[in-house]
Amino acid sequence: MLFFFFDFSRESIINNSNTIITLFQHDTHKTMFNGHRTMNTPPHDNVDEIDSFFNPKRVALVGASSDYRKLGNSILMNLLASEIDIYPISRNRDRILGVKAYPSLADLPEPVDLVIVVVAAKYCSGLMPEIQKAGAHSAVIISGGFSETGEEGLKLEKALIESAKKHDVRIIGPNCVGVSNSRVFNGTFTMMPERGNISLLSQSGALGGMLIYTTRTKRIGVSKFASIGNASDVGFVEILDYLREDTKTSVIAVYVEGVDDGRSVFESLKQAAEKKPVVVLKGGRSEAGGKATQSHTGSLAGSSRIFDGMIKQAGCITAPTFDSLLEICKLFEYQPLPKGRNIGIISNTGGAGVLATDAASELDLKIPQFQETTRKELRQILSPMASIQNPIDVVASGGRREYRVATELLLKDPNVDMLLVICAVPTFAGMTQTEHAAGTLEGVRIAETDKPVAGVWLAGEVGKPGKDLLEMNRIPCYDDPAMGALCLAQVTKYAEKHRK
């Protein structure tokens, strides 16, 4: 895959400060592949031309196959489940999966908007004039065998890009998983995600595919997905710029191992983060991980310290783990931004409350004291054994009523900016599996505030019905108090950076 890199030959770091300023020096028209330089198209300013990758009306698939073992079959099956016109291209069959196939792009009955290519690398450059004649100016090259494989592949990629440029065809890829728009079509060989407003941009194809599978497991809705592969033409900057203006994208999630032209990426991230949250997961952070990155993608990961500084200065949020990337995005998507750092915590077991308090404190969230009126009302309602200090422990006997009252009172308390509700004992003494969640929802509705609320429902499968009920009502719910605290802390960082 493409060797993305930062050139840090001129960098200025201000130590002991909240700001890290980096000056990037890089030739944006060149990209390095394992010590070799090859042409890369200059950046394009027209965001609209990227739209044809995500909103086509007619798509041709070159390399469509009836063999279930081939990618041309998997992609075609996904395309046929879409609500757009699909044209399989195959020299071997008249019909594939019950649909009329065409021997070449020249035989199509009408122009197409997008061409997806999954044939051997050596044939791809020769397809560019055919793609142009078919009316398309956009192509997704899923085929591998290019620069990621060495010298010969590098030559094929250079020929592909030269031919594409000559025939006015923009390319995503090669060596990628593809693109999808949950409201229009699935042009990948992974499953279609549930419809939502989080868009995913991934440098790694396989990891991008895993993100899609994970969103299905967690029932997180996705708007658009793009795997950029070798990014020999369309890259991070243009897709970020497109997603920034996309009205169906409310949060952007990015997985990156290294980038070409750090200054342009920084400006693009900064502009995007000013309009909507951008959450970045960086691979290759450690020395060993950096070496693995070079082996995996042929890219140099670059200094993680410099990268973190760039992300922070751009106003984006970092995700420390694969799992947290989607969980942070979910909180952004479901809940309003907090207006401060004060977190209120409710639990029905002291231990879970203590763990949440530890995690929140380590992340620089504040554990405030509740107002006197709040404490008095809590004491009147809760068990004498309950703790009315922050974190609240309603004890195991606390059920729907106690969760409703505690949630309402804490959300109304001006000392609380956000709320973390934990249920560790969901079925104590004949309680139903969902009553704590139902009480929480009632409290949120009665309070009528714009403060973010997140849940942590423990006890595995026993707690799952309550967790599902919260998520159905757009309250994100986690499996670990530390994850809940992390997500709230990261959302708070973004809110502080972009508070008007």
C-alpha cells in the first residue's frame, strides 16, 4: 500500500504548553514508495466531484463474477441489494446472479456515474479510456497488485494514474475495500452498515471492514464509508473536505497510520472539526507498531508525539483504542455537548461508582458536590443506606423509582454538567432486567435538560435488555465504567475547544 509519511525536517515544538505547532515541509506532488518517488496528482478543490463516489445513480462493475469465491461476486451481491441501476461487466457470461451482464463498458445501454474495478492490476490502466467513454469520471479500483507489492506494482500504479489523469477519471484506491453510502449503495465486499450519521474513513482496508462489522454488532449507524487503499489519487484531504460539507454526516471517524502532506491534512482536519466532531485512531504509535505499519502498508508511521500535537491543534479528538473509536463517535452522535467538566455519577453498587470516579478523575473530569437542595431531596427518597454524595449509591434495592429520581435531580443540579448512570445489579430481589433503564429514561425526560447522559450496564447478558433499551432511546451505554468516563472526557475536550 501507499507509503504515507510526514516530513518533519522543519518542526517547531513548544514544550510545556497546551499548543504544539508543527511546520510541515513536503512536496505535495510526490509520494514515496519504499525509497522510490512516483507521481501523485495535485489536490483538487472541487468537493462536488467526490459526490459521484457516494451518490451514483448507475454503477458498472468490471470483473463481476458468478464464482462465490471471488470478490467480483461479493461486490455484485452487495450492489444488487442497492436501489440503483447496476451493470455487471463480464466477458464470460450473459447473466450473473440473474442480472444481464455486458461484455465491456462500451456495450452499456446508458452512461454510468461510477465504475468499480476488480480485475488484475495489469488491465486497470487500459480501462481508463473505456470508463471515460462510458460517461463516468469516477472509478474505485479495488484490485491489488500495485505499489504495495514492489517495483513492478509501482510501475503499474504509475501507468494507472497517468492514464486516469489523461482521461479525466478520478480514482479511489487501488488496493482498497471500496466505498459505501448506507442510504444509496454498498460498493464494497463487506456488509452494509445500519443507516446512521457517522462516516468512516480508513487507510487500512481490512481494519475498515472490521469497523463496519463492529458497527453492526453494536448497532451503530453509519452514513458513508471509504477505504482509500494506496490513495494514489483521491486521498484523505479530499474525502475529509467532502464529509465536512456532507449534511448526512454528523461525526467523522478516521483510522490512519501515516499521512502524506501533513500541512494539507492538518488544515483539512481543522476545517472539518470546526463544523463537526472528528475522531482519529492512530496506528503505529510505538516503535514496534511503527515497524509493523511499514510492513503492513509500506508506510512510515511518523512521530506519534508530533501527530498527537497536530490532532490537538486541529481541534480533533483522539481515540486510544479500536473499540473506543466507535464508542466516542456514538456519544457525539447521540447526546449534546457538555458545558463544563463536572460529572455526576449514579450506581447501585459502591464498587462500580468508585471505579467510575477513579476513571473520571484520571481523565481530568471533576467530581462536584451536589447542591444542598439536591442532597436533601435524595435523602428523602433513597434508602437510609444509600450514599447521597457524588458518586451516588442507591444500593442494590434501588430500582426504577430511585433511578428516575436520582437521574432527574442530578440533571437539574447546576453543579452537574454531564451524567454517568451505572447499573451493576440489574435483577436484585425480583426486579426486571429493564427497570433501571426505564427509570433513567423517565428521569431524563422529566428533567428536560440539554446535558449529556451515558450509561454503563454491567452483568453481561443479564444487563443487555436494559442496555438495549437505553441505546434505542439514544443514550449510549457501555460495558465498563472506564469506557464511559473516557468517552465523556473526550467529548468534553471537543466541547471546550469549540465552545463559541
